[in-house]
Amino acid sequence: MMLIYAISAQAGTGSAYTELGASLGHISSGDQYFGLSSGASSTNSGFAGSISLYVPVTPIRLPIHLDLGLQNRMYFLSIDTPQTNLAMLSTNVSARINLLSRFYVGGGYAPITFKSTNGPLGLRNNVNVTSYFFEGGAIWRVVPELQIAATFAMEYGMTGSGAQSPSPAREYGLRFRFPLFPYSSKEDASGKFDGFRYPFGFMK
């Protein structure tokens, strides 16, 4: 933790942050990823989540700045044909480009993925399958210690045979961002937040 603080402070950037996601998820064409029959249907809507750690590597006072990090992405869903509970987990090296600390786009790559056809307790390494994702969102800086982002993401799997599955897995929902050191620099000063009454500070 202190190493992350030292890196951020030395670079003159803002605070590193953790982020938790709670979203709706849906998977299309996931049969090869999960080893199901080719006639398997797309999933019903279910839970999509994420646990992330990002470190700013350029000063956040700039209109456009860059974050690097790790993002664990997970889906817990079901299908009707065949009736099965599915779970997907990927560990991604990722990056984000932020615009005015209000909007972001990003992506990442997971060299290791996990799957289960028996729900989350049956997760195991999905050998020779990788994945990558793209995401975008809008940020509401509620208070210095908390930001909320509305996000949309798509994740694609790549099997060892070169087939694309899932194609894609989609996420629609919210991310809850917690700066680790919200008062560590002028960029994170307590005056630079929106308040909790109005998103983006409108009419504050």
C-alpha cells in the first residue's frame, strides 16, 4: 500500500484507487468458452462484477490522463438450453484514458481465464483460453473518498483454436471507486468533488 502511495506521490499524480463493480451481465456465443454444445443458447441476464486497482501514471490535472492497473472481471449467469449455471472470471492487465476526470475509456488483456458450468464454486482454469475487454464510463465524484461511474463494457474470449467465445460478454452497470489517499496531492484536494445532491455538481 505504501509503495503505491510513494509511486503516485513521486510521479506527481493523483491517488491510486480501488474499484468495485455491480452490474447486469449477458453472454453471447459462449458455447466454446464453456465447452457446451454448439446449440447452447445465449445466457439470461445475470450478475457481472469487477474488483480493480488502478494507479494514475500522468498528472490528473491534465485534461487527458492515463491510469494503469489490474482488473478482475466476473460473470455469474444461467442458460436455459441446456439448463446450466455459468461462471466466468478473468484477470486483466488494463489501462484507462480519462477525459477531464469525468469520462473514461479503457481496455485490458487476460492471459489467464477461469470457467465453471456448476456456478461460482466450480471455477477452474480455462486452459489455452485468453480474453480481452473494452470499457467506457461517466464519473460522478460524490465526495473525495467516493466516486461512482456508470459503465458499459464488452469482453471477448479467444480459444486455443482461434475461435472467439464469448462474443461478447456485456456489462451494464455501476462502479464504486475509492481513492486510497484522497488528500495526497493538490489534484485530490477536498474542494474538487461534486457533492452528493446532484451528479456532476450541477446546481450544487
